[in-house]
Amino acid sequence: MLNVQAPITAPLCVDLDGTLLNSDLLIESGLAFVRTTPLQLLKPLVWLARGGKAGLKAGLAWRVAIDVARLPFNPEVLAFIKAERAKGRQIVLVTASHARYAQQVADYLQLFDRVLATEAFNLSSHRKADCLVAEYGEQGFDYMANAAADLAVWRRARKAYVVNASKAVEALARMQARVEMVMRKQGGLRPAWVKALRLHQWMKNSLVWVPLLAAHQIGSPELLVHGMLAFLVFGLCASSVYLLNDLLDLPDDRRHPSKRNRPFAAGRLPLADGLLVAPLLLVTAFAGAWLCLPWKFTLALGCYYLLTVAYSFVLKRAMMVDVIALGALYTLRIVGGAFACGLPLTFWLLAFSMFIFLSLALVKRYAELVEVRRQGKATKAHGRGYYPGDLEMLSSLGAASGYLAVMVLALYIQDSQTAAMYRHPQWIWLSCPLLLFWVSRTWMLTHRGLMHDDPVVFAMKDKVSLVVGALLGLIFWAAS
């Protein structure tokens, strides 16, 4: 009787970036390096020039630690690998990412029998194909991947498993290889981009209209157009900043209970797309400001952007400096609105803005610490300069700042210029108790853990805040 040997199942070779992982470790490590050592921004270019991509990846891998446990793995790919492994199939992680990161991923998942990754040379495209053919023979392996660079590997594999590929790459794979399975990303890109650009946060740019209201110029068609342009330009600039902030904050966002669902942190959007769109929005914003609005507005927009970048890199980790910076960012929108419309900035408007927005910035920080305390932590909040034990002090400072804003409003009523602008300035006194109520209520809600949004956005969506705003508007209209 002949002894027939059972056929050996070909190993399943799985790519890492964009396939097993809904992210790219080269970009992640590069962003982390820039965030932690911004003064060495050009160093990766030196590594790239000296050692090519392999040198760049090695330089980053040995200087940047990545928390692999919080990376956005593809659940469908993980489930498929587990099912194949249960059948006794050999599973190989083969990736162009550096071997240090690849081995950490393999050690964490405990699903791979072997790891092939970038070390002396960049293990990508034809080099990856040659490596796999040398190990398993022509058509001796199956390959799961996602990108155009993987076509060279699919052509020499027994079967191709296509994951989250573009339509063009999928079509080429079907023409050049034997496609066994296609896994497509669930959910559209449009909702992810709407969330990443934070279009709802554009409501904060409504502050550019405040100088028009304060100067009683809201009825001027020309100034209204300037105000609309300022609103749009601030929105584009702000969205650019949000993208940059999300890209730099990936490790912190993934530790946060709600921020971990942001599109880049969750792997719903490619990091490379964010790196492309962010500067495009920024250039569009400044080009629009320079061509359509006064130069002073462009200066204010530049200050806003530089302060935001400084906040993202350094200031948000510095105690009290962070909230002062946040308050200044709110105020810069008002300054920009005044410059866009050619209106003067009064002492009263700037003083009121400084105190009310400092109070709201402290609300934002207090709300984050409430969540940290709820988790039972006593250590410093990750990426911040505060401890949960600072809550009482923050609430005292925030409430005091809000009440100082009310005092500025009361003093404004007594100013001689105010009397000249309003027929019945005494009516404005009614706004003081309304504002006291709103500041106190906002802090009470925050203390109870009910502030889940940016306080300015909260005010623009909260029914009670909208009623208070309408009553304030009615009071000032009656006074004029």
C-alpha cells in the first residue's frame, strides 16, 4: 500500500500596516518623534539620507516607544488569522515596518509563528516578494495585504487576500493574482472626515461677530460679508489645527475613554491623508485671508495658528499656562473679527473676553479631571499638568474668573461712552443677574460631571444657554 503524504498547507503571510493594523507605524513613530523632540525635526531627514528608508525606520524605532496594546487592529483580520491558526496553519507576520515594532506586535498578539520585517534593508514590494519566495518557494505562500506596493508580492503568491484596498489596487490584484478573499472597510469616509474636521466646532468661530454686535454694526452689508469671510477662514484654519492636533495626540487620545474613537486614533482615516489635508486647509485659509481681508486679520490669524501649535506641542502640559492659552485662543477670534471689519477693540470687550474665556477654559480642564477622578486615579492626568486633587482649586479660580467678567459688564454700564451708545443704558443691568446665573449653572453642571463638550459649543447647543443668550440680546436691543 502506497504511503501518500498529505499536502502541506501554504503559510499565511500577513502584512502589518494597513492590513492587520488600521494605521502606519512609520508615520506613527515619525509623529511621535516630532511631538516629543520638536527641536530635532530635521533629524529623520538625516537618517533617511544616510540609510534610506531602512535607516529612517531604525532611527525612529530605537528612539520612539509605541504602545502596541492600544493600536487600532483590524478585528476582521484578527478573527481570520485566529480561525486559520486553529486549523494548524502557519501564520507569518511579514512587514516593511521595523523589526523592533513588528516583534512587539507579535509578542502582544501571540498569533504568529514567525516575523519577517525591516532590518538591514527595507522589506517592501519586490524585496518582500524575493524574501518570501526564498523562504517558501514560488507560489508557496498566501499573502494578505492592502497596498499597490503589495502587487509584486501577490503576483508570486499562491493566493491573494486583499484587505481595505482602493478600487484601483483591488482591480489590479484581480488581474495579476489569484484573489481568494476581499475584505472591505466598513463605514464611509465622509462621516469620518466630518468628525475629524470638527465641523461642529466651527460654531466657536461665531465669536468673530461679537465686535459687530458690540459696535452696533450688524446691519452693515459690507461688514457682514467681511464677518462671513472671517468665519470661513477661521474655520479652515481651525480644522487644519484639529487635524494636526489629532495626529500628534494619537497616544494620548487612545488612552482617553471618548477621544479614542476619533477617526485617526481609531484607524478610520489614513494618517497619510491627514498629513496631506492639514497643510492644504492651512494654505487655503491664509491665502483667503491675505487676498480678501485686511492685513491685520491675517496677523491675528497667524497669532492664532502659532499659539495653537505651541499649545499642541508644549503649553497644554503646563499648569495654568494651558488655560490662559485656551482663553487667548477664544479672544483671538474676537480680535480677528474686529480686524476683519475694521472696528476698534475696546477695553471693555477685551477685559470681558479675557475673564469669561478663562473661566470657560477652566471648565474644560475641570471636566477632564472629573473623569480622571471617576476612574479612581490620583496621579497626574496624562498629558496635562493637573492632579485630580486640583479640582477644588480649579473650580474656585474658574468661578471667580466668571464673576469678574460680570463685574466688567457692570462697570461697562457706568462708562460715559456706553451712555452715548445706548438710549437706555440702565436696562443693561438686567444682563448681570442673567450672566451670573449662566456662569454659576455652567460650573454646577461641570461639577456634576455633565459637561461633555467644549463649553462654548455646549453653550451653543444647550437650550437654557440659548434662552439666556436670547434674553441678553433682547436686553441690549431694548437698551439701544
